[in-house]
Amino acid sequence: MKNIISKYPTNLCLVVVVALTLSCSKKGGSGGGDVTPVDKPKDTIDLTPSPVGDVVGKVIVGYQGWFAAIGDGSPINRYWHWAQTWEEQPSPTNTAIKSWPDVRDYTNTFPTKYANLNNGQPANVFSSFSDQTIDVQFKWMKQYGIDGAALQRFNPSGLEGPVRDAMAAKTKIAAEANGVKFYIMYDISGWKNMQSEIKTDWTSKMSVYTSSTAYAKQNGKPVVCIWGFGFSDENHPFTAAQCLDVINWFKSKGCYVIGGVPTHWRTEDSDSRPAFLSAYSALDMISPWMVGRIGNKSESDNFYGTVNRPDVAYCKAHGMDYQPCILPGDLQEHQRVHGDFMWRQFFNMKSVGAQGLYISMFDEYNEGNQIAKTAESQDFVPAGSSFVTLDEDGTACSSDYYLRLTGDGAKMFKGLIPLTPTRPTPVK
């Protein structure tokens, strides 16, 4: 998701560098990365404009659900998001992914033109459209303590519309069956007629899902998120007036509205268009985008002081909830350091007083930001391929490691385990 945005330069100017002694353990075990806390507990901002609900006080994952394959029975019947040319099987020269999935839990998989895995097994991929696949993925969410999924919904017109409609229905079934909440998250990237069509889509198709027992509610209202307002690139050309109109329309329909907004929404510079603060401030919850902005613990600490703390202060003063992104890191770019990068963000966002957390992303194998099960070693990637695996820094990690780490982060966020800068999750 949002891969267009993450490729844009951000021109971030970090004004304050938080002085820290950082330790990055390269060894396995049940802990790692002891550091000096950014703030003492007395400095923690602790104000919750909204009570705990299905997003406040909870950990949500961004759920793409956008993988398909020829022969999977889906309306698109193509290798959707696996390959550059969807009509052909994925291969080393026809690929759209940066990380290789672990497919051992799926009963239905589909062939590719990659060489067999280094363990001799066929290099097959899954389809999100398969009922067993989506059920397994929501079982993982439940098993690992994830509270809900934000189902990504792009412009539903054209070729992709029918499969996106089908995935909304399948998400409802899987969420209800597994006791996990979900809500619709519109990504308006490239959506030319967004202002009118998003209203029609909600009224005629998506609003029906709010009657589900699994549909997320906050402050007694169904949750809807709109990602893309205010970004300063040609793929998001909407004016502040257009965005404010859409926000107010959803609120008039009784919705609790989250905005997936630029990192620098509050200062209205860098990745944000100017003169957008009136639109941002109309939102019930702010969820600033962080993919491509930070890639290590030191950068997370810098953002804590220069961005996150002032963000929370603004939200506190304006009665808004704050749902920052938590990133596992781009695996292919060697950002993860066996979870220490992600854990540092959990620690910082708990310390800053965030009202909710948004994991970017659950199944984003295209950008390498996924927490879903991933090839743990070179035994589980195609022979001769260049896919980086979870043990890339010399620390062996199980394929579910980032699911387990997210579960522990959720426990710390909710106060079920103490606030600690030391990663508690065993790598195996």
C-alpha cells in the first residue's frame, strides 16, 4: 500500500537529535537492544480524548488482501500484485514483490516460474481470494493479539472493482469467524473523481458492512479511514475544500473518521500541501504515514522529539485521537535488525501517549513491510533468487516472528506488560 508515496523524497529536516546511547544486538535470544528511555515516565503525555473502543487503545493492521492468481476463482483471474504482467506467472523477470511469503499454512497455492525453493519445494504463492487463505490470516491476527484490520479499498471502478468488492465480503466473514474487528480504509491515490464517487461507494456498497458484529466502532460510531488527503504529489491533487467536504460528509453519516495523512501534516510542509490544517483538524483521528520516513531506531527517536510529541500536543489541544504508524521495516533494505527497530517504535509511541497504533502493513510483500509469515531462511526462497530472509543479519527468526513481536507490542501498549525499551520477544 502507498508504494507511490514511499518512493517520493521527503526532505525531512530533523531539528533536534535526541542524545541516546544505542545498542543493537546482533545475537539471538529473548531480548535485544537495551537503550536509555527517551522519556522518563513523568514526561509521558497521557490524555485520551476518546475512551477505549475498537481503535482507541487498540492495535490495527493495514490489510491489503490484494493478491490473486490465475485459476483461483477470483473475478480478476490474474496474478494480481504478484507480477508486473498479471496475465503471466510470476518469475525472476516478472515480479512485483520484495519479500517471499511463507505459504506452509495455506492449503491452496498457485504455481510460478521461479525455480523450486532451496529446500526442494515448489515456489508457489497464495491468493487472498481463497477462503482458506483469508481465514488463516485472520486466525493469525486473533492468535497473535492483533485487534483489527483496516481493509484497503482503492478506486473500485474498472478492472479491480469486482475483486475488491469480493474481498470486502470475504473480510467480513473471516473477521466475524475469528473475533477480529475490521473497517474500510479508502486509499484515494489516483482516484480522479474521488469527491463524488467515494460517497456513492459508501452509500451503495460499503456502509452495509457496518451492521456486522465485527465492524469496528469508536465512540459508538462506525469507523472509516481515508488515506491520502493532503499529500504534496501529483497522485493526490485534491484541494483542502474537497477533502473537508468528504470528511464532513462521512461525519454527517454518523461515522468516526480517521485520516491517513502526511508525516508533516501539522506543519503543512515537506510531504504535506500547505493550507490543509483545517481539513486535518476536522478528523476524529490522525494517522500520519511513516513508511519511507524512518529506517532505524535513531531516526525513530528523532521523530519522537521533533514530530510525535508536538503532534500529540496538537491533538490533545484539539480533541483528536492519535494513531501513529509502526513499521517492521523494509526487509530487503536490511532495516529490521531482528525486530529491534520495530520494538523501538512501540516503546516510543507508548511513551508519547498515542491513542492507537497502526501497523504498516500486514501483508505488504510488495514493499517488504509485511508482518505476515515470511521466509525465515534461504531454505524457503526460490533457488537463485535475491530475496532477503528474516535471518539476514545472522539472527535466526521464525516465520511468525513479526506477528509475535506485534503481539508483545500490543501487550505493552495496553499496559499488560511493563513499558520497556528491551525487546521481550524470543526470535525463535
